[in-house]
Amino acid sequence: MIVIALFMFVFVLFALFFLYFWGINPGDMTVFLAADQSFTFPTPIFLIAAVLIGLLLGNGVHILSLLGRSVSSWRGTRRVKHNEETLSIFRKGVGRLLSGDLKKAKTLLQKALDRDRKRVDIHLALANVAEQEGSSQQAIDLLLKARDLEPKSIEVQFKLASVYRIAGRNEDAIETYRNLIAIDGENRKALRALRDLQIERKDWDDALALQKRIVKASSGGGKATAEKDLQLQLRYEIAMASLSKGQIDQAITALEELSREKKVATPARVTLGDAYLQKGLIDKAAEIFQAGYLAEKRSVFLARLEDCYMQAEDPSALLGFYRKQLVEDGDDLLLRLYFGRFCLRIEMVDEAIEQLHAVESSGVDFPQLHLLLAEANRRRNQIDEALNEYRLALKVDNHLSLGFICEDCATPSAEWQSRCPSCGAFDSFILPERQQIQKGRPQIQQAIPHGQRKV
């Protein structure tokens, strides 16, 4: 009622205004549509009509705008509802995936993908399902589609490279990591992954180039130190590769630099001595090996020295080195061990036994030492002592125990145990030679008459 009354009030006001306006504007107005066509209206009628037409046009535009907004809002609501339903299906699929129900997860995720084929996360989840099902190619196809949708997605690139590696397609993995690095040049995870692939391929130059970038991007701390150590190792591998190609001088230059780096000093010095041996510079090689042992006390240098002097047919020089060093450091048991072995090699049996007993008397006990002592006693024709040393070397007891070994981690044990103390595996202790015995087949034995020998 109020609205009707208000409308009538406005109408009356409008009518009064119209009559007043007509009364003070009695003239007519002629409007020409063409040269010979015109219309004549009272001026108030023309003006009021113009106002009404303007209002109608304005309201029409407003109504159309409201209608457009309503349609757009309706479509947006439908789109939001569709996306929410798709997201709900996707989440259920991911939940099934995490619970290990691959079949249900695949059904739900495929349904979600059918509803929205532009969702990268759905492609990724389905790729995970395919990967767990062992279908690497299906996973790759899904990830390639995801990459097409978002070419710069770091997550997609990493996943694709990972599946390529699982599928054994290392070249494709390398290309993918390179694409990833092109997108994010400071991505250390990608740099490390590509470096590791190049190391596997023994492409040392590319691996070193990548490692330099990794070291440059490292911020410090223990991880940065480890990366610097690996850089030195890669430089060593390049020197080794040069040596294998016959580029001896180039290798020597690199190895001399590396021998001053503590982290790679031992392999660098050993290989540097080997390089000088390849050049025929035996004295220089021996100098490197001697200096290496004095600096690091590593047995590899003594082994190399022995081979070096025996190759030069100059055992007296090595004897001189051993004796001189024992005068300076008689407590060096490693030197005594190798000196004893060398003496045994050149038939200086008494001195060999003296050095080996000095090692044994210090409380050192390992099979190789007993084997050396057994051989020395055998050469002196001391059979009982030799047999005793052989028993110690072979750890043979009066019960002739065969011992046990963990089938999973190879931990030895004198007694059988239900659970391995090292790796925790249950019921894993077996006879070390069990598989060999099980695979073997006894030969058919022929009876041999008493007093005859088989020929």
C-alpha cells in the first residue's frame, strides 16, 4: 500500500509539473527526419519524451548489466562448485594413495582428471600411482602432459627426471635436469643430481663444471666443506683420466697440485708415483712413495715402494730405507710388518721372523701376520711352529667350528644367533659356504680295488 501511495504521489507531482511546463511553453517543435519528412510536436511533449526515452535506455542498459552479472555469477558458482567437487575427489584419491590402496586411488584420481584435465597436481598424483604399480612409461606420459601444462614447474621436472632414472633412461634424465637448471640456475638439488649422473657416466669434466657451481652456491658449514672435498676428488679423477690417455705430463702437473691438498693427498701421491714410473723415472717415483709414507704412514706407499725397487732390481735400496727408518722410529709396527714381509720375499728369513715377532709381541693379532709367520717357520723347517701359526691364521679350534654369517649383512659369528646384532635380521645366520654347498653335486665315486690306485 505504501508503495502504491508513493507511486500515485509521484505520478501526481509529475502530472502537475507537466501541466505547468506545458503552460509556460505553449509553442511547437518541428523535427526533420529527411528533407521532405518532418514531425511537429508541442515542445513539452518532445522534451518529456526525450527524458522518458533516456530513462528507458539507461534503465535498459542497467537491467542488461544486472542480467550479465547474474549469468556470470551463476557460471562462477557452478565453476566453484565443480572445482570443489573435483578437489574433494582428488583429496580422496590422494588419501587412498597414501594408504596404499592403489586401485581405488587410481579410479578416484582418473575421475578427477576427467573432470579437469588442466590440473597439474592430478597428473602428478596419477604418475605416483603408475610409478608404484611399476608402470614407468605410463608415469612418464602423465608427467610429460603435466610439463606441457606448466613448462616451468620445478616439481614436475624433478619427478620426471626421477622416473626417467628409475626406468634406466639416464640420457632423458640428464636432459630433464638441464631443462630444470635452465629454469632455476641456482637449484643445488638439480645441480647435484645432474652431477651424480655425470659421475656415474665417468664424465669427469662435466661433473667438475657442475661441482664448481655447487661449491659457489654453497653458503658454508659442513655441507660446503664436503662439496669442496668432492671437487678435489673430481679433479683427481680428471688427472687419472689424463694418465690413462697417455697424457703423463699433464697428469703429473695436476697430481702435484693435488698432493698438497690433505683430503686427496694419499691417492694423488700414489698416482703421482705411478705416473713417474710410467715415464721410467724410478728414483723420482721412489722419492714420492717414501715422502708419502713419512707424511701419512699409509701402507700403500710401502707396497708401492717394494714393487718399485723390485722392478728396478735394487732390493738393497729398499733395505736401506727400512733400516734407516727403524733406527729413527723403532715403534713403527707398520714399517716392521712390511719390512718382515719384504725380508721373507728376498729369503732373509731370520730377519723376517725378527720383525714379524716384534709386531706379534706388541699384541697385534690378525690372520695375515700369522700366515707370514707360518711361511717363515716353514722355510726354516720348523713345522710345528708353522702349523700353529696356520691354525691361528685360519682360526681353527679343536672342535673344527665352521662358524656362521648373517645372510643379509655378512656379519660373522662363532655361534648361531636368532637375530643379527648388526642389522637386526631374524633367522639370518647361515653357514658361510651354504649356497656353494647347496649348488654343488657330488661326483659318482667308482669303487677302487684294495691295493690299486686310480689313474
